[in-house]
Amino acid sequence: MRSFQTQDSFSLSSVKPLDGLLPYRDHCLEATRRALQGRKRVRTACPVCGERLAPAGNVGELPYVRCPQDGSLFLAELPDREAWSRLLAEVRQFRNSSASFHAQITQSRADHVYGPKLEWIQDTLRLQELAHPTLLEVGSSSDDFSRLLRESGLFLQIQSIGESEIGQGTEQAQVAVLLESLDRTDDPAGLLKRVSDRLAPGGLLFVTALLSSGFDFSVLGTRNLYLYPPDRANCFSRDGLSKLLEQSGFILQEVSTPGVLDLQVVRAHAQRDAALPLSVFEKTLVSSDLETQRAFQEFLQQRGLSSFARLVAKKGDGTA
Amino acid sequence: MNCLIFGYGYMGRIRYQVLRAHPEVKKIWISDPSLDPASRAELGETVLPIDTPVPWEQVDAVFVCTPNNVTADLCVEGLRQCGRVFCEKPPGRNWEDFSRIAEAAAEVPDHTLVFGFNHRLHPSVQAAKALMGQGGLGEILFIKGTYGKSGGLSYQKSWRNNPEVSGGGILLDQGIHMLDLLCLFLGGLSVADAVLADSFWECGVEDNAFVLLRSETGIPAFLHSSATLWKHTFRLEIGCRNGYLVASGLLSKTGSYGREQLVIGKRQFEDEAMALGNPREEIIHFDRDDSWEKEVGEFIAAAKEGRPAQHGTLDEARRVMQIIRDVYALKDHSIRRA
């Protein structure tokens, strides 16, 4: 197995500025509250290990629960499946509209978020000696990234499909991409099963996710303003996400945490809220010089401790 | 498949472990007259008693893991007796030893002969190979390889540094792996110049070799092979038209060469995002080396299917032995003494 470290360097404000995020986050929380007014499902067991979930705190009055075994976080209550699908579609539409902060930093996100992701996919295809495969893009969160994929010329054919529609088709692809889809699905194991069914034997799965085991989530917990439903209804730990993929019959090829924003996220929270409870060590770290911060972020990347994860897995022969 | 391992030293032990785990291998014998009594007792009937003839009629494949001075004899015998030989590097002490092996192979139709150049199967090297070329980092502009170790207290006593037994110094012993990698990326190479030195160990063989090479299309390559790198080093730098790769560290039992990794840099001039001369890099870290298993697996598969192996071939061995022959034959190659 391999892991990647990157020397990418960009500011939080250029890709997901905290100030810009807050109205979008409020919109997401409000939409989730509305969706929860109907029938609810309560999550009591960890979708990875089955352990009984423990309360983790509220996010915008919505309770989150934590797996005591690996620290993964989950939105405690979910609306019924149809309401969840509608919620995801509504939020996606808002995200891609001019009302969202994403619209104001389109180019910057293309340079620092989508470009590196495309390069990662391209390099991995070369490493796996897979030329012009067919692609299944599942639950894309961004029109911009979907366009980049189409324009890249990397794929013979691309099928873009929502998380809830994936069970409807039968055509198999050689590659599937789940960019942060596992963070917002109401049924992570079920989604992986459906993706696996649509992947050819030996097919590759690309996954990105935010991790509860990463530095900023570990420091901030449910105070982390980047944790909100429905986008982060699930926030797996690195171990939890790895196990989830393995239990779904995938063989891990890469588990990396090449995040560059952990320290910046904590610093942005500290600047916004002077009363944020941070240890002396954490305060020293977030106020340290640029060189120290870079070295620390590099360490997080090298040791799998950043909160941005990307994984590559291969469908095994015995995939369920 | 029944396998016979000649020599149960460092490499023989590795091959034994890999063969034991291979599903096609039914029986393993070990032949090593210098094996200590404790190991002999531990291995039991696996070890052929001293002076007992080799049961050739039962042997399907031979692994030659001996000091260099008997490598050629055992390879020739193995080829003639069973036609399937896996030979550790180097393929003999010198060009003459290698030529004897090659001649014996030519006389045995449908033989399987593989030489142990496992470094080309290391994950960083395989990843580097996959990332270059068209659509990737583009054509190679140059390669520099450094491979070295610190020798150690037993260095002077080792057969590896006794010219009568080994036939050469660090270039033949360890540098040969890096030469194989240079050939893997560039094809056939000719020697432009070389400097050899016996700077520290004074064994009568080179403890440092600096070799300048040129590919058939003129691409330059450089090797520093050393037994005086006090920090164990494996580093392969590949400059390409669209970027560069640096493979360093080696997944090994001791981990003394550092974490195996591959740096991928993509060329960026001043009109792009980063400052000139400081492009964005990605580093792949690897945590599993299956080169031993792949190497032996391919040998056994080739032997079973009666086909030539895909790596560690006679032609690949010939290329590196030609380079070593030519380096040692350089008119001014006389080793500078300490």
C-alpha cells in the first residue's frame, strides 16, 4: 500500500473561507432540520463495527454520535430515504448556484481543489497501468469537477449518477469516483455495495473524505464549523473509513491524508472565537511561524493525521 | 515443484522463506557445506548431508545463492541437470564467468534462467517506470543513481571483498543493482568514464566507484556506488522533459536505507503557479515490498510454463556485466589507494 504527501500550499480563504462557509452552512443546517420534521431514523450502531454509538455533542442543535471504537462521527438522526435524497439534491443545487460562496472562488477551487484531484486520478491510473477506462462518477458535489473530468480526456466514457440512483443501472465501469459521497450518504455500506456491483472485477475506486481522526477535527470536535449535515452526516476516522472499504470487499491501494489546511482551520476558529478552549500546545502551534506550521502540516500528512483523506481501493474478486 | 538452494547465507535464507510460502513448491533442499551445526539441526532433512550427491532426478529448479567464485560452476551444472536456474547477482565474478553461464544456457533448449535483480521490482522503481513516458513526465533527460552502505566491522573479512572470491568490489556487489536500474530505464549503456577508489577499507577492491555512462541515444547517466556511505543511501534521480522523479529509501529488513518513497515533481516555469525552480511535489510513501515474492513467482511461473522469464533475463544480466567488464578494463582504472 502507498500514501501520498503533497507540497501544495494555499490558504483556507482561497478554497473554503470560514466567513463564506457560514451562510452556506446555515442553509444546510436549516434544510436538514426541515427534512427531519417528517419521519426519522435514529442511528444507534456504528455502520463500520456495529458498536453502540455514544453522544458526541450537537451541531446547530442537531445531535451527533461517535463510535467509541474508532472515533468516527455520525449525524444521530436521519430523515427517511426519500427525504434524504431530496435534501442532498436541494443542497447540491444551492452549492452550485451563485448564492453559495463556492461561486466567488471558482477559479481558486479549480486550481487548488479540483486540479490536484484530477492529477491524483491521472497519476493513479498510470500507476495501475489503466489507460482510458470507463468511469462512474457517483454523487458529484461539483459541476466544475464533473466538467474537468469530462474535459480531461482520461476516460473512454463517463457516467455521472446520484448516490440514490446508482442501484438502478447495471452497466459496469472500470473506475468509480466517490468524492466526499461517503460523508453525506445515509447508508455508507449500502452505497459501497452498490458501487461495487457497478465496478468490473479489479476495478478501481477513488474516495475522498474528511476525517474525524485528522488534526482539526481532533482539536475542535463538534465545534468544528466544517462539520455540518448533510455534507458531513458522516465523518469517519481514518481507521473507520479503511475498515469500511475492506469490509465491502475492496483491497486498499492507497490511504493518504494530503491535507494542507488543518492548522489553518484551527487558527481560523481561534480567531473567530477568542474563548475557544485550546491547550497551551495548540495555542502555541497555531500562532507559530510559517516554517513551524508547514513542518507540522507535513508531519500530519506523512503520518496519516491530516483531516483530508484520499483513498484508492481495488475491487477484490470476492467482493460482495 | 522441487527446489534446491545452493548456499544458505543471507540470500539463501530469503529465498528459502519465499519458496516455503509459494504454493507451487512441494519440496526444498538446501546444500551448503559451510552451514553451522545449529542451523543444520534446525533445518533437519531439508539440508543435504555433506558429501551426499544431489538428487538431480528429483530436482526441478535450482537457486544459486553462493559466493561468486562458485556461481558459474553451479549455474552451468544446474542448467545441464534440470534446465531451471535462479542465480543471485552478480552472475559470476567477471565476464568470463558470465560467458560460461550464457554458453551453457545456449546449449539447453527451453531453459529458464533468471538472475536476482529484485530492485527493479521495488514499488518506488515500478511507480517511477509507470509515471514517465508519453502522457506522463515525458522522455528521460538524465539519471543519477547513488547506492551505498557503510561497510561495517566485518566488511574486510567478508568474501564479498576478497577479490579472489568475489571478483570485484562494491560496484560488482551492490552497484550492479543500480546499473540494472539504469538499464531498465535507458536500455543498453556504454561506459564514458569511471573512477574507482579503495579509499578506506583497503581490501584490494574498490570501495567507491564513480561511473559515467551514456545510453544508445546519448542520454547521460551517472552512478556512485560506495561502501563508505556512513548513512546507508539509495537514491535514484530521474530528470524528464516534463518533470522529475526521485526514488529514495528502500523497504528492507533493517530499514537502514530509510522509508521507501518516490518524489514526483512536475516542471513549472515562472508563468505557472509556483516560483521558478520550486515546483509543487508529491511524495509517495510505500509500506510493502513484495519484490522477492514477485521475482521468485515469475521464475516459477516461467519454469512451469516453459517460457523465458519477463525480468532478470540473460540479456539484462549481459548488459550490466558488460558495463562492469568495461569499467574494470578502463586503461586508467587502477584503483586509487587510501
